[in-house]
Amino acid sequence: MMGHQLLFIMGGYVATRHLLELGHRRIACVTGPLLQEDSTARLCGYREALESEQPKLIVRESTDRLNEF
């Protein structure tokens, strides 16, 4: 399972770096429930990419609402 988690981290990182390289600076990461490892791993990759560019870009907004759609 560790290999899959690394793929999710890299996916979040690569996607975010791509947007940063295009000049985007307001990039959101919308995840599923953070109890799911894939969501947490993608968020980790996203955060690593932003922190390498500009640490002050990271803002965390948490919602615990389910089934509102």
C-alpha cells in the first residue's frame, strides 16, 4: 500500500507544481475525507509543492459537512 500512497503524494505535488509553473498562485486543493489515505496523501503533495514555492500561500479551511449535495 505504501507504493500507492507515494503515487498520490506525487500526483498532488506534480499537479500543483504544474499550475505554479504556469503562474497560478491561488490554487485550491479539494479532498475527500481526510481519514482516507489517498486524500491525505494528495494534500501532502499539494502542500509540499506550495511550501517549496512560497510558504505563506497555504491556508487551511476545514469543513466536516457530509451529504450536502
